[in-house]
Amino acid sequence: MTGAAHDGAAHRVAAGLLVAGGRVLLGHRHPEREHYPDCWDAVGGHIETGESPEQALVRECHEEIGVAVTDARLALTTRIDDLELHAFVVEAWSGTPTNLAPEEHDDLRWFTLDELAALRLAHPALRDLAAAALA
């Protein structure tokens, strides 16, 4: 991941929830991460200066898990304190998701909706987002 855009406003983040075969892909945030350590999260990262949330999603998915997003829809935009989150459901991509950023995520796994209930998630909206994506 490259430098983030900071203009004194919110930290803008784009995240993608990859969906396939009744499961969603999540990355386990490395326990030594400053923000949201040791929890499961969608793949993504900071939106850089001049990038749209969609462009950041495509870049982050390529950098972190080596896939080229071909179909994504914006499912949620929310602000939490100084975080502006743009969450996408990704239903089509090329390539095989592989952990290319082990300093960010120490694991990648596919989960069913039932399995999400037992996980510590970076944001509680991920459960609802996954439920809507899998419906």
C-alpha cells in the first residue's frame, strides 16, 4: 500500500468484500497493526489523492491479494470518527486471491455467513454487508 491522502479531513478508505460460492473473503489484520489489530476485515486501504473509491478498491485488491476486480458495487458509505469508509461487494475478478501483504494481513480465509458470527470483525457492519451480499 502506498501513501494515504490526508487533507485534515477524514481518513478515506475503500474496502472490498469478495463473494463466491456462498462465502466471503476476509483478511485477518496482523496483530501488530496500529489500527484494528488481530481482527478480520475486508481487503482494502486508504484512498490516495486524486483517486476515486472505486479506483482505490481496484488498486488495493491488486496490491494486497493479486486480483483484478471486474465487477464491484458500492454497498456502504459511512463515517466513524475520523474514518470515511466506502465498502464494496466484489462479485467478479480475475486471478486467485493470495496474501501479497503479510505485514497487513497474516491470513486470508473464506467464510460462510454462519461462520462470521464467531469472528472478531474490524467493523460490525461487515456482518450485515456480508448477509446482504450473500442473500
